[in-house]
Amino acid sequence: MDQFFQIQDIGAIAPELEMAIFGMILLVADLLIEQKRKLGWIALVGIGCSASFLVLQRLRDVDVSAYGGMLVVDPFSAFFKFIFLLGAALSIAISLKYLDIERENHGEYYALILFATMGMMFMASAVDLVTLYIGLETMAIATYVLVGFLRNNQRSNEASIKYFLLGAFSSGILLYGMSLLYGISGSTKFVEIAEALSRRPLTDPISLMAMITLLAGMFFKIAAVPFHQWTPDAYEGAPTSITAYMSVAVKAASFAMMVRVFMVAIYPLRPEWVPIMSVVCVLTMTLGNIAAITQSNIKRLLAYSSISHAGYILLGLIAGNETGLVAIPMYLLIYTFTNIGVWAVVVALRRKDVIGEHVDDMSGLFFKHPVSAILMLIFLLSLAGIPPTAGFIAKYFLFAAAIETGHNVLAVIAVLNAAISIYFYFRIVVAMFMREATEKTGLVYSPGVLTALGVAILFTIFIGIYPDPLITMARQAVVMAF
Amino acid sequence: MLELALFYIFGTIAVVSAILVITQHNVVHSAIFLAGTLLSVAGIFLALNAEFLAGVQVIVYVGGILVLFVFVIMLIAVERSTFERQFNRQWKIALITSAILIGELVYVVYQGRDTFVLAEPAVPLVQGAAGNSQQVGMGLYTTYLLPFEIASILLLVAIVGAVVLAKKKTQTE
């Protein structure tokens, strides 16, 4: 522990190192390779390497804290890193053709995704405020750029600048909270912060201020109401593949960070943050779902739906028991599969001269392309949480956790919200199955999109029918960490 | 006592010039007041015995970033931008919300003034070091080695990102 660096520590950060190396390889390869789509394949190889290192770490049961307690390698972080890698890989798969259509296929795109994913992986492993924050910023800055990647598209530019300004502001608030925590504990390590906080009275104004500023910063990152305003704009303006990436990986990383900080560092203040979080949770679920009803742009609709999903996931933290904590990584993994599936279909709608973002663009999809309509139906059912899809299992665990810990009112509101969400998900379904096609051009399915769809549908149904392996894995991840 | 006096002097200069930065119409004036803010923050660092940080503040922020600002201002037409309408129509709401926020912060800090005793920082890494540059250096390369290394990737991302967003269309597009 006292050693700042040992040679084994390299092994502890091998998956992250792999991402950084491949990111740099991509930057150089961009100059040499003319056909940019090949760079996407290099990026996928990098993600594969990183994933294999991750598996290797798990197989050898490396449970270490490295770099003098700056980060830990445990099943919890491994589970989240797996989600990030999966989200990154699937997003790259759906980008390959899409970027050609948008005429913005550059090598930096893939490099930035890898760097952002590296930042997320450090966020999931960090047990120290400094490491956490640097990882967070690496992810955030790369994402700001990716959102504005369609340089000739005004909406993309606008989305990027909005996201950047608000993101920088929220990072400032988050840092203020972190500096207060350092001020009262004299340490940046989560465990020592928790110790210092538990020595102070519960209603100590300074610790409360630190907690509230931290909460505000993190609510921004997960797009919880009332810090959600950037989400619809950023999600709408960003390239669709990046919207997919943000809605799964960035969200998962923010939750990984939130679970670590709230269940370890400021756990002593739990009686104080649970009520705040409960209010935010109700607001997020309700406002996200109600605002989604009125949207006619699919990307905005899904943005509001993703806001409401963040609200459901907060239930897990509010419950804070084993079921709740198990539910968080599980929900995020299932959400990754389901959401990438939905976005893959939206990406396929984008073809030359057709933007394909309006709900009307979905009309008659069933008659034009029955398979994708049926796939979309299954994904939407999963998002709404209807059995036998995976989304049901995810929601079941969260709601069960809320009831187990006596948050019955919250559970009822959550179920009501799930019912509201069925309405707007089915608006898309109605358009697909019951309306005439207005647009005759077929969809563009590239091999990448097809692969992503295949993986997504396979796991959405498989987990829905046979969730045991996933539950065991998630339970193992959480029990050992907390 | 002297420390406290210095803090109030530098603090006042910093806040007043920060307000002037955002209220001036002429960008050159804003830039000059920004220099005032940054320099007085460096003064606060100095009063807190953080010489290294004060030096970095002057060299990087005033010497580097601010000079870049001035270069950019030189390249754009300042005269015209002075007369253009600036879109800050929501300044009243912003003023009210920030006043509320400041009120809250002041109240909370005032309430917690007895318990807000800063914890002792960890043991100095280098005993009897000449200045705190050595302390900072030791900190960066021992305790905070990992974040220090990740920061290099962070900077790379920022550079690549800036180039991506700023570069002109290439021929192939």
C-alpha cells in the first residue's frame, strides 16, 4: 500500500493502457490509411484487446488496489468497464456506414471514442477524487468534440457548444464539492473522506454543502431533472452513433462514479442525501416521461426517455441495499443492449438526402422492412419493461429494491411512469405498423449495423428469458465491492 | 494578521475586476481586467505560502492564456464588436439566481464557521524542502503519479479535439 508504484500496477491498468495505445495508433494510422472505415476496424480490435485483458484480470482474480490506493481493480469496476467497452464497440459498429453518409469519416472519431472509453474505465476504478476527476474530464472533453463532429451541421455545432458550456459549469460545481471534501478530510481518498465525514455531526453545514454541490454536479452528468436541459439538444444535434454512445456508455460511467462516491466516500451522510435524491428521482422519471409524450423527433423523444431511465436507476441508489446495488449495473447493461438496438434502427433510417429523425419517418416501416420493424418493437417493449424482454428483469429488480427498503410511494410512482412510457414508445410502434409509408426509399443496413442489431436483439431476448447468469455476475460484482 | 489583510486586498481586487471583465463592452478592457483577476489570485496563492502555484498562475494564465486572448482580439475587428448588440438578455434572472446562490453559500459557511477547521494536510513528502516546488514535484511523481499520467491523455484529447473542430474542409470532402 505504501508503495506509490510497483511494476504489477501496470497490469492493473492494462485494459485502460490498451485503449490509450490504440487511440494513439489510430491517430497515426489516420495519416497512412486512405479508407477511413478500416480505422473503425482497428478501433474494434483495440476494444477487443482491452476486453481480453479485462477477462484475464477476472480469471486471475486480481483484486488489487494499485498506485498507492489511487484505483482498485475489482469485480464492480470490471462489470462497468465491460459495459463501456460493449457500448463503445457497438457504437463504432453502427458508425462505420453512417459517417460515410454524413461525409465525416475521420480517424479522430474512433480515437476520441477510445480515449473517452479509457476515461470512463478510470472513473469506474477510481477510489480517489483526483483520479476520478481526471478520468471524468477525459471522457467529457472527448464527448464534447464528438457531439460537434458534424462540423458542417449547425445543429451539431450548437449541441456541442451548449453541452460544453454547461458541462464545464457543472464540472466547476463538482470540483467545488470535491475541494470542500478535501478541506475537511485532508485526503482525496474515498475511504479517508468517509472516515472524516463520520467524525462530524450529521447536520454539519460544511459537509452538507460539499454533499449538495457534489449532488448537483453528478445529477448534471446523469442528466437528472432539474439539470437535464442540455440532454435533448445534445442528443438531437450529435451524430446519431454518438447519441447512442452517450446514452449508454457516458450514462453508465456517470452512474459508476456516482455509486462509488455515494456508497463509499459520502456514505456517512446517507440519511441526508436520500431525501434529496428521492425528490430528484420522482422529478426525473415524471418529467422525462411527460416531456417525451409531446416530442415528434425520434432523437429528442429517446433523449427524454433516457432522462426518465436515469430516474429509475436512481431508485437503486436510494434503496442502497444489495438488490438495489445489483440492479444498477444490471439495468445499465440491459439498457446498453436495448438502446443500441433502437439507435441502430434510427441510424439505418439515415440515408442519402433523408434525415430520418421524425416519428413520421417510421411510418409504414413494417410494410417496407418487416424485420427491422419487429426488432424495433422488441427493443421498445424492452425499454418500456414488458416481459419477456430483458427490460422487464431490469425494472423488476429496481422496483423490488425500492419496495424492500420501504420506499413504497417511490415504487408506485415508478410503475405509473413505466405505464406512461408505454404510450410514447407505442406512438413509434403505431407509426411503424399502422400507417402508410410516406417515404419510399429503403433503409441502409451496413454489416456493422446488422451485427450491432444482432447482438442487441440476441441479448435483449436471452437475458429476458434466462437472466440467471447476469444476476449472478452483477451480484458478485456488487457484494465484493461494498 | 498581515495574511488576513493581504487576503482581503487581493480578494477584493479579484472580485471587482472579475465583475468588470463581464461588464465591459470593449474586449481589450475585459482582457486587461482578466489579467487583474488572475494576478490577484496569484497574490492569494503567495500569501498562502504556495509559491509554486503563484508562479504557475502568472506564467501559464497571465503569460500564456491571456496573451493568446490578446492575439485573438488583435486578429478580429474590435471596433465593430464594440457596437454590436450583445445577447445577454437573461442577465436579470442570472443576477437573481447568482445572488441567491451567493447568499446560500455565505449563510452555510457562516453557520459552519466553527466546524470548518481545515484538516491537516498529509505529512509533507520532503522534510525540510527549500520551497514548495519540490513538494509539488514529489507529489506529482509519487502519490499522484497515475492522475498525472492520465492528464497527458486528457491534454492529447483536448488538442486533437480542438484541431478536429477548427480545421477547414479537406479536399476529399
